[in-house]
Amino acid sequence: MGHAYVVGEGCEEALVLGVCSSADDGLMDSLMSLHG
């Protein structure tokens, strides 16, 4: 699934919170292995 993060005109800074959820106990390890 694609994602997009946009900010309104005039905004110079943003805080982004990403949340993932799964019934798979190994989700965190799988995600961490993708990004080193």
C-alpha cells in the first residue's frame, strides 16, 4: 500500500507518528530487518 505525507502551505516543520499493528509476533523483527 502506498503512502503520502503532505504538509499545509506555510508549515515549516511536522511531526510524523507511524504505527504498525499485526497479530504476527515477529512483525517488529521483520520491519527492522528491512531497514538495517
